[in-house]
Amino acid sequence: MSFLETLGKARAYLRQYGRVSLRAIAREFELDDDALEVLAAELVEVQGVATREGQVLTWTGPEEGAAVARSDVVVIIVPAL
């Protein structure tokens, strides 16, 4: 599985559970320490959909099905089937 595929699945996992330890994410997606840090940075710093408190990520992004405004474009997020 590519990093971007893993990122998408980890994002959905975090959205579903709301608050997840980095250790649980590493185990669920079989990530080494470097990949886990990159994934956490992507979710927190780049995408802005999570906060990090020590070894825990908390979902702060939109709820499923919510409309998100980005400049003049509206993006509707729907769950994958």
C-alpha cells in the first residue's frame, strides 16, 4: 500500500474513532517510527484535521458529509464505499 493510501485510511480511522494513540495507528497500519511521524505531521500540520497531544491524535476535521469551504470552492466529504 502506498503512503497516500495509508494516509487516507489512517485519516478515516482517526475520523471514526475521534482520538487514537500513535501506537495504535502504527500497529493498525504497520508503520515504522519514521513513517508514523510523517503521517502525524501530514494530518496535523499539512491537512489540519487533527491535533497532537504527546502520543495521541485527536480528530478536529469536519464530520462526515459536512461541507468545507476552501477559498471559493466547496468540498463535500463523503465516506468511501
